[in-house]
Amino acid sequence: MQEHHFKIAYREYAPNELPAEVVTLFQHAKAALKDAYSPYSKFRVACAIRLVNGEIVTGTNQENASYPAGICAEGTALGACASLHPNVGAKELFITIASDAFQVEQIAAPCGICRQQLLEFETRFNTPVSVWLGIEGKPVIRLASVKDLLPLAFTKSDLL
Ligand code: THU
């Protein structure tokens, strides 16, 4: 028997330590929060993606009366990227949240399905995508790659 360990590093930035281009990405994500459609959960999620060509694309969660039919912010953002800028990979993305029901005090990380979708995008273009997670006035977390969010992932190499 052998025991293996994953070593996953992430960085924590004080708000005033964020690089200028990340502040811009955060601003895009925050501005997009108003477009979330979340009458059921009252929970808003926005994802701003900076593509390798410099374009910034945002997406928000879009809920549905048939709850499982709702789409997460990361999924709408990725779909918008692939539709508006076909075949362009991403450099980094910023996910932020807000609630219409309570004061959000801590950042949220992407759900499992979003991790899988984000990983497909990263793998597809073979470029690491930095993942930034933050809310206003709190430390921001940065993972260097989506892979760090999904160890032992199921990917296209399992199928092709
Ligand atoms: N949500 C996202 O948009 N992204 C995630 O990674 C986690 C959850 C949305 C789905 C739903 O509209 C609301 O947050 C509450 O789960």
C-alpha cells in the first residue's frame, strides 16, 4: 500500500495587494451581479473571465422555477466566452457573490459541476487559468489553475 498526497497551494491577497488588472476583473464581476436572476435562492454569483486576447466576458447565475434547470454563473460565463470569442482560451477568472437575503461574510468556491466545466475549458486550450475568489473588503484567494480545484479529475484523456 502506498499513500499519496496532493499538495495544493493558493495565495491570499489583502484587497490592497491585488494587481491592477485583477482589480479590474473584480470590478467587472461585481458590476455583473445585478444581472443574476436568482429569485429562488436570493443568492447572486458572477464570474468575470479574462481571455488571452484581453477581452473580459461575464456571466451570472440564471435560476429556473424547475430548480435543476438553473445555470451557474461559471457556466453562463463559459458559454458566453465560447459563443462570443470562439476558440480563445482564458487567462484568469474572478468569482464573486452577494445575497439579497443576508450579508455575505465569506467567499464561495465553485460547485462541483462548475469545477468540471471550468476544467474542460482550461484543458481544451491547454493554458492554465488562474481562479480568483473574492468579496468586497475581504482577503482574495487565488489558485493558479482550475486543476487545483479538482484533483483526480475525469477529463478527455479518459475518453480519447
Ligand atoms: N451557483 C453558481 O452560480 N455557481 C456556483 O459555483 C455555485 C452555485 C448558483 C446556483 C444557484 O443559482 C445559486 O448559486 C444558489 O445555489
